[in-house]
Amino acid sequence: MKTKQEQIVSQKLQDIFQIPPNDLGNQYITSFYKLFTRPLKKLPFLFIVPLSAAVALAGYLMFGHLIIHLVSLLQYGF
Amino acid sequence: MDFKQRIFEVIAALIIVVRRFLLLILVPYKTMRRICNETDMMQVYIIFTSIFVYFHAANRFREYEYEPIILFLMTVVHFVITVLFFFMMSGFLQKKQPVEIKPLVSTLAYTLLPTIIWFSTSSILYALLPPPRNINLLGMAFSMLYISFSITLLIWKIILLYLALRFSTQLAFYRIIYMIMLYLLLAIPYSLVLYAFDYFRIPFI
């Protein structure tokens, strides 16, 4: 009969070994992948929202008023 | 007694779905891992019921060319095809252990959350601030906000899709990317066909 703590540890170990770690074939690429994905595992919106705003701003600076046409198109999209 | 039991099951599943929707915003990795270990199909039914309700509600804002029930059934067919596509592809790519279909169904159903949010918000905004947009300051501000919001949901959708496939198929990064690219290669022309026939301007996937 497992104690509660043993059950928690067992569950944690199961979680850790549920999927094999990603190996992207190159040590640097794998490190970069891990560095990039780590913040996305918890509260990803802290990174996604500023990134989206930056992309939207860059889109406006590059394409100007075409962005407004795109929004009109998307608003008809549902 | 059996009916009462069924009602409790539905309520419990509804609470779990709402809770997981919130947790997918806060801790998507951990939550998707937990969803993958689920075998309760009631949660999938609840997600699809919300889509059914959405199509009927959206039809009031702007009448569709087709009946909402047809659009809903098409969405279900798209989902089934998507699940079968990833199931067969991962079965082909995953040699180490067999891929199970139930985790794939559960996790992919939860990836519809950003889609539901985007479509619902767009419908409400269509009623509140109907297009076309203007080139004045307020119009520009709204456009920027709307684009940022859409990109945010798109990135979140991609993350959830990746996690869903990663946990349910246990495939590595490159193989998941190949699968998604192949899926898009088939889905994009199909979406254009749907657009041409006025079914969906933006496909509900």
C-alpha cells in the first residue's frame, strides 16, 4: 500500500517520463528549442500578447492601410 | 436514478471543461498532459455542444447561407477527418508504440477552444462595431487591437495543437511539424473550396 507522498512522487515520475525529451539533432538547436519553449509552458500569454502586438505594429508599418482591409475581411469571416 | 446519474456526469464534465479552458490559458503544457490521460468523452460532447450553440447564436447576428445545423455537422466531419488524419499519420511515423485514438480525440477537441473564442468574439464585434473599418484614429486603434487579438489566439492555437500531438502521439518535434505542414497542405485548398461555396469564409478548425 503506497502512502500519499509515494503516490505523488510516483505520479510526478510518470509525468516526467510520459514522453521522451525532444532531440533536434544538434546540441545548439536543441538548447535553443528548450530555451524558447520553457516560458511557453506556464503563462504563455505574457510572451504571446507583446509578440502579437509587435507583429501587428510591424504589419501596419509595412502594409499601412491594407491592415484595415484585412480587419474588415476578418470581421466578415465568422 | 440512471437519469440523475447522467445529469451529474454532465454537470461534472461541464465543470471540468470550464476549469481546463482556464488552465489551458495559464498552464497549457501541464493541462494538455492531463487531458491526454483522460478517457471521458463527455467533455468532447460538451465542447461540440458549445459549438452547436455558437452556430445558432451567430446565425442571429448575420444570417448564414446555409442552416447552422449543416455548418455544425460539417465542423464535426472536419474534426473526425482531422483526428483520423493525425491518427493514421502518427501510426505511420510512430514505430515504437501504438498510438491510441481516445487521447487524440480529447486533446484535439480542446484545441478548438481558441477557435470558439475567436469566432464568438468576431460575431459579437460584428454586431457592436460592424465592418468595414475606417482609416480614422479610432478605426486604426480598433484594427490594431483586433489583429493583435487574432494573432494571439492563432499562436495559442498552434501551441495547443503542437502539445496535443506531442502528448497523444509521443512523436518528436520534426515529425509533428511534418504532420502539421502536410495537414495544412490539404486543409488550405479545401478551405478555399469551402469559401467558394459560401460554407465558411474562415474554416472552423
